Amino acid sequence: MSPTELADVLEHARSRTEALLEPLDDEELTRQVSPLQSPLVWDLAHIGYFEELCLLRKAGGREPLSAVYDELYDSFAHGRSERAELPILEPAAARAYVREVREAVVELLPELARDDDFLVGMVAQHELQHGETMAQTLALAGLLPERPPEVTATGDVLVPGFVLVGAALIPYVDRADITATRPSQRKTAVILFTLFCILGLVLTFVGIFFRGPGYTFIIPYVTAPGMYFSL
Ligand SMILES: [Fe+2]
């Protein structure tokens, strides 16, 4: 993808975040609505932190913008119920932080390697997922508007069609006694069904671990380090 297209992917996620939070005042943004949810302003700054960590620091090799954000905004550092007590950024500062990160990222995009497209997509998906979390918080607080901001999505889902069609055709291929109840009386059907199951599992496994950006074939942890969690 071109830098402009990558910037559009990031902006798509940001527009949803802004649409959700824009109507709220500072008290609503900083309130701990439920021990199950973070204060909304934490989610906002955490979105910027994750973007800074993945794109500016990891991909771009930049120094951290703050020495304390690793402690405040790493989601593994503190449970959601504790986050309102932390010295987190106020709403205006959180907005300024995410804006600063985004501006630096957009400047950096032309310098990123092609393999980093995956990271940019992951950052956008992370922000959209937090959009869902924030919508849950808003719903718990009774603040969700009657019509939440629309979500538009693109992409595709691959279904191993010939596995499903092949399995559905087994009764027409195996014309043995259809009333038979013992596997030994329907050997052809059992063998074909087992083969289709194995084929489906192999395809699923390859699709998960050997499929890189743009459906390219990759060797996990070798040709695409960073695509998966560290072993
Ligand atoms: Fe997160």
C-alpha cells in the first residue's frame, strides 16, 4: 500500500474514535464507569501509546516520547479497575498526545519498509477494537447515542469451498446402503470425510501461520519476524 493509503487506513480508525468521544465532557472522559472498564481517557491515550510503540519506536526506531507511558499505558501493567487512580493524562493532554503521535507516524510512513504495512494495519485494528471497548463503556454509562457512529468495513473472508462442497457430495459419491449404521459398511464415505477434514485442518493451519500480507507465502518467525507474538 502507498503511504497515502496507509494514512487513510489509520484515519478511518481515528475518525471512529473521535466520533465516539467528541460529545463527551472531561468528567465523562475521566470517570471510572465500571471496574470492568478503563476510564475513556485511558483508552484514548493507550491508543496513541500503542501506535507510538509499534510504529514510531519499533518500526521507526524512535526514542519514547515519555519515560512513564510504558508504565501507565501498557495494558498488562495495571488492571482496568486501577487505571483511574493512576497519574494518567488529562483529556486535553491525551488528545494532544495522540495527535502528536499520528502526525509523526504520517511523516514516517514513506520511510517504512513494505513489511511494515502489516504493523500499520494492526495499529488501525487495535484502535477499532478499542472503539468497541469504548462503546461498551459508553453503554454502561448510559452515554451511548441512539445511533452510534457507523462502522464501515472492507476485506474478505476465505472459505475453503471445495472442502465443504466435497464433503457435501460424499453421499452422492458413495452409493452404498444409505441406511447402514456401521462405519465398516460405509468405508468410502468414512475415508472421504476423514480426508476432507484433514485437508480443511491443513488449509486452516497454513492460512494462519504461513500466510503473509497480501496472501503471500511466508515461513513463520523467519521471513516475517514480528508478524506473530514472540515465542
Ligand atoms: Fe489495547
